[in-house]
Amino acid sequence: MLDIKDILAGNQNAGAGMIRLVEDRDPLAHELLKRLYPHAGRAFIIGITGSPGVGKSSLIDGLIAEFRGLNKRVAVIACDPSSPVTGGAILGDRLRMQRHAADEGVFIRSMASRGEKGGLSRAAKDAVLVLDAMGYPIIIIETAGAGQTEVDVADIAHSVGIVTIPGTGDGIQAIKAGILETGDVFIVNKSDRPDSEAAVFELNMMLGLRPPSKDVWKPLVLQTQALDGTGVRELARVFLSHFDFLRQEGRLEKKQIKMESRYFQSLVRDLALEKIMAALETSKGYQDAFKKIRLRGTDPVTAAESVMDTIRVLNNDTKYHC
Ligand SMILES: Nc1nc2c(ncn2[C@@H]2O[C@H](COP(=O)(O)OP(=O)(O)OP(=O)(O)O)[C@@H](O)[C@H]2O)c(=O)[nH]1
Ligand SMILES: [Mg+2]
């Protein structure tokens, strides 16, 4: 039986059990999360994102070593939106970080989507809360994809590293899809390959187009070679200095408020939708409207609008009164 005290004491078995509950969306997880919440909010959360295979896990492996060298405990969540069927751990991610498996100061979990849209994002957020409550000062989230990912890492992490590789195709092109705004550090990994300098140049050009502001963090472009560790120490330093920057002049708090307000809004939205839909789908108005569509007596948009009118009626007299 999971004991909240064990989680707060940083017990890894308890933490793993709790994260499994979160992943399974077990009702017990909700109860435990509510009790963990007051104990979280201290960790520095780093998001590492980028197209599949760019070297995220290899980089995180190096970052873990750097942070451990500074005597900081580290937890990692690797998210895999692509395996709803197996639903298991992603072997590759764990293998890349295998050398830290015996280190008590390191805790690595993988999470997979259970198919439900947005499920992984919520589960990742909850898992971070668990790791935070366990007392890890640094939490790293790995998410695949660049912009199209199910997990919007900028909503979870304080600092976002976007990983690309030299050459066109996957790398820089993917970044153009609108995630430029969310990156705090841009990492050109596999810089042992040709055209690494060109990738850095192109990224700097793109970032240069942002309007400068003294109160805003200026994103950096770094080159790394995760396999031999080149540039990884600097990357770790940049993340820590971004954290220092955030801690000044109330920036971290402001960021936290923004993140929490978005999370709260999405929770309320999910709950509202769930409740209203549950009530609507069994209502006569909904059934009648659908019947009308099927008989071509009305079009779907008009029918949907008429169903919305029945919500207003519900609103006035019953449980959805605001
Ligand atoms: N040449 C070269 N290969 C690298 C470098 N970093 C990682 N790789 C290789 O790239 C492949 C993918 O590395 P991963 O760390 O698993 O990449 P990932 O982004 O975590 O991949 P997914 O989790 O599948 O999205 C592996 O074969 C690594 O050995 C690098 O700096 N140079
Ligand atoms: Mg990986």
C-alpha cells in the first residue's frame, strides 16, 4: 500500500508506484496527488524536446552526470506519445541513461500514452509533481516531437531546451513550426556531423528576429556531441544560469503563476466538458437534435446550437448554474 510519507521521504519504490497510478489514471492517484501538492513547487524543471532520434536521451544522460557532479539529485521523465498499445517503458530511453541506474541520487521513469488525447500531458505534469514532492531539486522531462507533440513541455517546464541536428529535414525545419517562442536553449546536437556551424548560424538568425528586451531571457544556441559529452557541461551551466535568471526579480513566480493558471484552466475545462457532455448525451434535446440531423431535417451546426440552448436552460435552474 502506498504511503504518502514514503513518497515525501523520497523512497524510489513508492515514487515508482505512485507514477504508475498516475499513468493508469487510477482514482487513488487523485487522492494522493491532492495530498502531495502542498509539498511540491521547489524543483527546477527542465524540458528537453526535439524530433525523434536527435539525441535527447543521450544528452540527458550527460546532463545527469553534470548535475550529479554538482551533488544535485536528478529525476527524469521520458514521455513516449507514440506507443499507446504497448503502454510500457521505452527501452531506448532507459538504456541511454543506464549508467546512472545504480546511483541513488538519480531516478528515471518512462511514461507512455494510454491513448486518451491529452492524457500523457496531464500524466507527465502529475508525475513531475510526484518527483517534486519527493524532493528532487532538478527534474528533466524528455518529450519527442517538435511542436506537434502531445506534451506541451513549455506548460510543464521552467526551462525548455530544443534539440536539433545539422542538416535540413528533421532539424531546423521542424523548429520553424512555431516552437521558436518556447525555447530557452537551442541545442545543435550531433555537431560531429557536417553543417553544424550552418545550423547554428541559421538558428541564431531566426532568434535574432525576436525583439530584444532586457527583461527577457535571450535564448542561446549551443553545439553538443552527446556521445562524447562535448558541450554538455556548458549546456548544464546554461540551464542553471537560466534558473538563476528566473529566480531574480520575481520572474520565476510570474512564470509559475502563468503555468499554474493554464493548468488550472485546462483541468476545469476537462472537468466541465466531461460533466456537461455526460448530462447532455443522455438528454432528450441532444437525442432529438441528432434524430433531426439523421432525417435531414436540420444541419449539424444548427442542431449543435440548439443543443447548446438546452445547456442554458439547464444552467438557469439546475446544477450548471454559475
Ligand atoms: N553522431 C552522433 N550520434 C549521436 C549523438 N548523440 C546521440 N547520437 C545517436 O543518435 C541516436 C539517437 O539517440 P537518442 O539519445 O536515443 O535520441 P532521442 O532523441 O532520445 O530519441 P527518441 O527518444 O527515440 O526520440 C543514438 O544512436 C545515439 O547514439 C551525437 O552527438 N553524435
Ligand atoms: Mg529518447
